[in-house]
Amino acid sequence: MAATQKTREQFIELRAENVSFGKIAKQLKVSKSTLIMWARLYELDIQNLRVITREALNERYKATQQHRLQMWSEQLEAVREELKKRGLGDIPTPKLLELLDSLSERLKSEAYRVEFKGEKVVKPYEIEPLMSEKQDTWSS
């Protein structure tokens, strides 16, 4: 009995999902030797479907990840809002000092310097030697 186009499409889908030839043979009622021949014949279609399936899974994962990030962001904002309402009066002085140091260090590590490229910037302690050099050349 000749295989229908629908049977071949089902084969491609099942192989793209890495279902074994044995299971596909039972499900589609097609011999393993025919399936192996189809695997060679439709290799590109199987690979393309695997890529499409993988991309769909990646998109679903990204959506789930985006949802988690959104949820955590909202929770973080709620915690910040609650902290704004509360005073620091119940925190013991040593803990406040520890918090001060910790926050100061974080600010230092987050800060960055902007450096402009171009002409050399003369620092104040370098001005004095430059002025005496120029005076020497002026007097000559």
C-alpha cells in the first residue's frame, strides 16, 4: 500500500521530535526500512522542523522569563514603596553604620568616570613647570 502525503508529513513531525523508527513504524504502520529511506529523503525537512520547534520553545521560554522579570520588578517596587513609608528609628546604631558603609561602597562601585579623548588635560600641579618653561623660551 502506498503511503499518503499525510503519512509522510506525520513521519517528518515525529522524526523532528526524535521519536524512534520503531515507534513511528508501529504508529504509522510503515516498515522501518521505508522510514529510514524517508529519513534520508526528507532530512532537510526534518532538520528545518526541528529548528522551528526549537525556536518556538525559545520564544516560550523568553516569554516566561520576561513574565518572571516583570513580576520580580513589581515586587521590588512594592518593597521599595514599603521601605519609603518606614522610618529607620528601630534600627540599632551599629546596624545603621554598617548600612551606611555598605551603601557608600555600592555607590562607589556603581560610579564611573567620564574621560574625554583629545588634548592633554593639564593638572594644577603640572602648571608651574610649564609656566617656567615658557618663560625661558620667551626670554631667549
